[in-house]
Amino acid sequence: AQKHTPRQRPWFSPRGKTCRMWRRAWRRRCLELPRAAALRGWARHAASDYAAPTPLARVGDSYDSIRCFTAAEVGQFAGLTHDSNPMHTDPDFAAQGRFGACVVHGMLVGSLFGAIVGQRFPGAIYVSQTLEFRKPVFVGETVRATIQVQGVRASGRMLDFDTRCTNQKGELVLTGGARCLLPRGSPLVASREEGAQG
């Protein structure tokens, strides 16, 4: 029988019908099928991310934390921030001032809001915070920090909060608003308002 080298075999001819069929089969096996499989995998992944999310928070939900800042903690905060204002750490100096005693740094009190968000929504990113200082918080005074969900964006990842602090007499000492972004892997958050509209 006559033997053919690869270049002499008819199915290796670029103009041969067999060669064209082989190239189509190779293209389908090596290019089209893997691409289709990848698209199917992406679709399953997308469906798993957005199917039946478990709500983490709804409009109106609130979370709080109670804290009493000691003189030692106020001193540590002053050292970390280089805020050496003696009205926070020097009782003799503060006694001659407007408030008559040492007061806690306003930003230290405001940090309670971020702590609540971090505890309730691990991995969340704090996007913004507004603060209005209404009354002084004295060293050793007990305060309650509260955040309340005011809005949930359509994506479910962005939450808007009303933030406030009250002292042990129930007086407002700090108010404001905050916004945080939940991590991409978290279940979507549904608001009552969006549920009513849907």
C-alpha cells in the first residue's frame, strides 16, 4: 500500500473538504464550548448572588450602644490624636472654663456610631458622617449612641442612618447622619419602602 507523509495526505490539504470539517470541529471544541460553559457558570454565580436575599436591615431598624468614657480613655485619645486641649484632661484648668469640668472629645463620642456599624455589619465601609455637638459630655458620664436606618439604596448595599447620642438625663448631646457601604458578599438589604413599592 502506498504511504503518504502528513503533507501528502489529502485530509491535510487546506483546500480539502475534510480539512475544513476538522477545523470547524476543533474551533467548536476548543473555543465555542468552553466559552458557553463559562457563560453558564457566570449565570449560575450571578443567580446565586441575587436569589432570595436575607434582609439584614430595614428602614426604621435601630441599634444602640451604651458607654462611659473614663479619664484614662480620654487621656489615651488625646495622646493618639495629639489634641492637647487641657479642657479634656486637666481638671483644674477645666474647672475655670465654660463647662466647669473635663469634657470628652466630641470626635471620641462620635466614634461610637462607627463602632455600632462595624459590630452590626462586619466588613461595612463608613462612607460619610455629619455631626452636630449640642451639649458637652463630661468625663465619667454615661451616654447612649443610637443609629437608625433611614434609607436603603436600590442596590441594597448602601445604608443611610440617623445618628444621635443622649446622656444619662436623656438629653440630646450629639446628632447627625451617616452612610455606609456593605461588602459585596453580603446578602442584599431590603427596605420596607421598597417592599411596599414592589
